Amino acid sequence: MTRVNLLLLMGVIATALYLVNVQYESRQLVAQLERAQGEARRLEDEHDQLQSAKRTQAASLRVEKLAKEKLNMRLATPAITNYVTFSPEVQESRP
């Protein structure tokens, strides 16, 4: 009888140690998951900020201003526009 009790006691102790180990690993995984979710939220916020900055940088008024100031460009007007027409009848024939 004492051998059976001793065997059962060893089984209970082994099970208890296994349970403690599983709970410890579970807590570690939960902490790691929370850190990863926090990092994901931070990256989403940063992505939103970058998208907003991208829209600001690509705004047509800003592009036009930079083109005028840095590239010395100007708006096209009919007075400075040259129109080219294509006429298929007028082609040079080469031998």
C-alpha cells in the first residue's frame, strides 16, 4: 500500500511541476504577445503619420510652388505653347 501511495505522490508532484512550468511558459507567451501588439499599434500609428506626410508632400500646390522656386518652371499658357500636328500624307520617301 505504501508503494502505491508513494507512486501516487510522485505522480502528483510531477504533475504539479509540469503545471507550474506550463503556467510560466504561458505567462511568458502572453507578455510577448502584448509586446508584439504594442509594437504593431506603434507601427500602424507611424504608418498613418507617414501616409499623411506623403499626402502633404504630394499636394498639387506644394509641387507647383517647388517647381516654380527650385526648377524655375512656369505655367503653360497658349502664348508659349507650340502645337504639333501630324499629317500622314506629308512624308519623306527615302530610297
